[in-house]
Amino acid sequence: MSLDQDTRPRTPSTTTRTARAVAAELLRRTVGAPPGDRPGRPRWTVLEAGPVGIDAGDERAAQAACGVMHVHGRATGAPAPLTAAYVSAVTGVLAAQGATASLLARARGGPAPHTVTSLAQGALLTVTQYLAAATVADGDPAPPGAVTGLATLVTADAARVEIETLDPTAWAGFWRRLGVPARTAGRGWLPFQSRFGTAVCPLPPELRAAVLAHPLEAVRRAGDAHGVSVAVVGGTTAAPALAPWTVVPGPVALPDPHPPAAPASAPTAQPLAGLRVVESARRVQGPMTGHVLRMLGADVVRVEPPGGDPMRDLPPVAAGCSVRFSALNHGKSVVEADLTTRRGRDAVVALAARADVFLHNWAPGKARDLRLDADALHAVNPRLVYASASGFGTALGPRPPIGTDYLAQVHGGLAAALRPEGEGPAPSLMTVTDVLGGLVLAQAALAGLLTRERTRRGCRVRSSLLSAAALVPRADRRVRLSPLDRPLPTADGLLYLGAEARLHPGALARAVGAAGADAVGARLRSRPTDAWLTVLREAGLPSVAVRTDLAALAADPAFARSVLRADEHLPYARPAAPWTFTDPLSG
């Protein structure tokens, strides 16, 4: 097998270079060095805007146009750029997924379609749950800027800290030890837990004041006493030296009594058609993995506790289910099983016995305690790809912090890398590593499936939020933003300059009729956004409107091919599948 990036002039500039580099590195890890140029090799392409009708699609323009800046900036009151190449990393993983799925389809006897994705489609995928919430009644938490707040706290000795717990009792005990009355601490619990969905954390000021009155060591002792993780948010942007995933071969396979169905023969069919995935996962990371594999054509079966996953009740709710939950889990079938009982565990074993992939993001040690670890499931299905995700793997020792998105950002250097110089380092309250972590595990599962086709044996693949954080390209030091690197007010909204406009401030000033680069901001306030977009397009400096209303995005004709509107089956908008698969012999 070999695969190659399509270098024909489909990509209009070099702004997709970072995404292509991420994809190439992941594919090298997946299939090794390309063995040579052969006819019929699958091709993959990364575009800027793809099917999204915007003028510019570099990293930051995609962030601006597709709502990423809006969601990231909610906590601080206005749209703001992520200053590391997060969308490029996401898009690179998507390109690798499409190419690997194409190779897998060919290994299973089907055609190997050409796969295409884009930075704009990657950006849209990252706001999936926020888009869903914004497009149902009473879904968005508040108008932009009305409710703000980061979760990062500052101690008496000026340490910036992030705390984490999923247990309300631990939360109450932690604050009680810092002298906060129970009722006051209780008012902070809901915004703290809701920040994963709302991207804001408006804590009561008494909680911030309580931490500010204590030195770091006292805050750490309070955390240790009650099982609350406390992490210092440093200024380093350095990424940990971690592989995105690891693969361990499974036992020698026996003849399979239940061979997988043959793939569809149409060149543009979903490449994972005929494969089955069993998923036992909660929150975002694990369900995102299953969501991606389902969009690629796999049949995904969710295992949920009796009565269903509690996340189904997370507001906002439409048609009887949380839209945030449904956005990542629609299209999956569901089997309820109580894993604390022998009968429930046996039900999972029976599902895994006929599955191609089993995936979970259970807490460390839970798989072994349940006797549903890789060894146990390989005993009944040696060809199984056993895929597990965690917060930190073994990178932080045998007793890691609670494995959630925001602590992964801290330990992965993103809390500093995602915010510019001049701002205090703090995790983005957009779930950046949860989403990317789910995508990385999906790519690991695809790599495992491809390996299985070659070796006829299963394997175990592992990834983590921390290993996903390490994948995001970033500068060696915090990025300094100029005024032209930020969203710029116009007469009726905000405009974000494309890469060419930001790189050539003199040409920009001439195009808009400003006396110089320093006067561009004032000049832009004189006319509406659309008028300036036309001027800049004609000057060869394409730019974009900054998306500040996700509900309006779903109705924008420019997104008609990339965002699926609410319908009778799903009462919310959601991104379309971020790949296009085409006949490799065409074009």
C-alpha cells in the first residue's frame, strides 16, 4: 500500500501547510514510509475553505468564520483567536483519517477513494456541541459578552491555578477548608460543571477571593484533603514528548467465525461500511471517537447504564434528549447494561465478540476491575481492535490528576500556547483537547484496523488527552498579537483579516483608504462588514466576517454544504461529515 498527498493546485496557498504536515506525520505513524509511487494509490487533499463559501480559510480566518473565536472568547467577553494551530491540528487528523479509511477500504477489497477535507470543515467540527445548543430554543447560554468568566484562579502568592473535580462532595469540602460557606460554594458548582458545555465559568466572587487569600500550598493541601486536583498554570508553551497513540499487538488470531461484511463497491461509498464498533464512553472524548467512525460508515453500538447515559439530561434538551449529547451520539444504536453485574458484563463481552473495534474512556484501572480489559476481550475475539482513551496515560505517574480537558491543556502547554502574550495563561473553556483527543483515538483505531488487515490479528491502541494536546503545533514562546491580528470592529460587526492582509499592512491600508496601518482599525468602522469584504477581495486580500452567532451560521447560505440544518429527525444544526470521497480515477 502507498498513499500520497495530492499536490495539484487545488490548495490555493501555503496556509494549509501545517495541517498537511500533521496529516503526513500521522500517516507515517500509521502506514510507515510510502513504499513508492504506484498507480492507483489513494490521494488526500487539504483545502482552505473547501465547501464553505468564505473568501479566506487560513488557520485564523477559519477560526473567525466558523465560530471558534466566538466560543473561545466567550469567557473573556469577545471573540478571540487561539494562538496555536489548533484548527490545523484537527484538520490534519481528519485528513489522516480519510486517507487511512481509504487504505482500509482497499485492503478489504473495495475501491480506495480520494479524500478531501479543509480547515473550515475542521473548525466547524470543533464547535459541534456549541452549534447544536445554539440552534434550539433557549440553547445558547447568553448573548455574547453577557456572561463571562474563566475558571482559572489566582493564589495569594500570585500562582495561577486550575482546579478539577467531578464530585460535588469533594467540591464542597475543598471550599469549606478554604473558609467558604457551603451555600456560597454550592452556587459555584453548577457554573463550574457547566463550563464544559457553555465555555464560560462565572464563579461567585467569594470563591475567587477565598483562593486569593491563601498561598498555593494551602490550596494544594485543600485539594489533597478532598480529592480535588490542583494544577499550576505556567507560562511555558512546550509540548510533552508523547506519541499520539501506542499500539500493542494482540494474540495470534484464529480463523474468524464471523468475518466482517464486505465493503460497498461504489467508489464514493463510506469506507468503513460493514464494520462494527462497540463504544462504552461518556462526555466528549470517547463519544467523539465513535461519532467520527460512524460518519466514516461504521455501525456503532453504544453501551449505556440502565436508564441511559445521565448526559442525556444535560440542558438544553429537545425532543427528549440533550442536544449536546445527541450531537455526538445520534445515529448510534444503544444497548443498556449494568457493568457492575455479571449479566451486564457478559452482555458487553457478547457484543465485543462480534465487533471490529471496542472503545472506551473509562477511568484508569476500571477495565481491569470489570474484567473487560484487552486480554479478556481478545480471549473471545482475537481480531478485535481494543481502543482506550485516558486523560494522561502513564505520562504523569501512577496517580495522575483527574483526566479532563482543562488539566490536559495545563499539562500539555496549551494553557499558555492558546492565549497571546499579555494575557494570563489559562485553558480555553472550549473543549479543545476533548475534541482533538476523540479524533486522535479514532485515528488510532483506524491504524489498528489497517494493521489487522495486514497481520490478521487484533491489537490494543491507547491515546490520551495529553497526547492529543502534544499534537497541536505551537510557537516556542507565547505569541504577540498586533492590532491587525485581532477581530476588528466595522460599522455593523467584526471583520478578521485573512493571511495576505495581515502579512501586507501597507497594501491593506491602501485598499481600505487608510493613512497607514495604524489607521486601518478606525477606517474599518466607517462601513459595514460585507462592504469591506468586497473591497478586500478585489484587492487580493480576502478576509472573513467574524461569526458571533452560531444560530445564524446554520442559516447562512455560505455554509449550506457544510452544516446540516435542523430537521424532523434531529432538531438542531450540526456539521456535515468533514470529508469528501471521490472516485480516484476521476479528475
